[in-house]
Amino acid sequence: MLASFSVVPMGGAEGVKEIIAEALAIVDNSGLPYELGPMHTVIEGKPEEVIDVILRCHRRVLELAPRVLTNITIDDRKGATGRLEGKVRDVEEIMGKKLFRFQVGPAIGKVSHNRRSQAKAIRSNGLSMRRATREGQQRIAGRFA
């Protein structure tokens, strides 16, 4: 099972990122494969394990904030494993290349901690982050022109 979820603390005095870090510690300590995104986390495992981790995250955030909104999207396919990476790999095979995401805006040429592996892949293809970002901006601008 793959589950994409977000746990949003509402009305707490403590900073949101500190509360989210508490929830992510639960995910990280679960031992299940996961991918952290800027808006949600995707986790893979047996249905009981995945739901248990999400509920523990929800309950932990509820201990730290007076209200919590939890959104869950489940993709459950009988007998399927390794889909966290496999679904992305399948699309990349169709596209015939690795797909990258670039931050467009004031941080041009800078790599956040989360993007180090992307920067390494970009450099291995003979591009600089600045050039790759500029080319990405041009492609985006062309789509909306």
C-alpha cells in the first residue's frame, strides 16, 4: 500500500515545522520506506503498518496542537511492492529521461538540503544548477506564453 498524507496542526502556539518534525520522527522510526515532500509524505508498507503510522502521527500532532487536519490518499494494489520508487521510474522510462524539479525564484542556483541528490544528478549530466534552473525557467515560461 502507498499512502500520501499530510497532518496539519491548527491553532497551536508552537511553530508548525517543529510540530511536523515530531510527526516525521514517527514516520522515520517506523522503518517503512517513505518520501518527504513539501506538502505531504508518501509511505509504503502493509496496510496495517501504514495506517498505524499515520494515526500515530495524527495523535502526536493532536497532543501539540488543539486541532489537527489529516488528509490521506491511499493507493492499494494487491501483490504490489516497491511502488514508491517504481511509479516514478515507470514514468521516467516513458519520458526517456530522469525527471527533476527545480525551484524557480530568488533561490536560483542554490541547493537546499533536500535537493542535494538532484544537484549531483544535474552536475553528472554536465549542467550547473544555475544553467539547469535557467533552462527550466525558459521551459516553464514557454508553456505559459
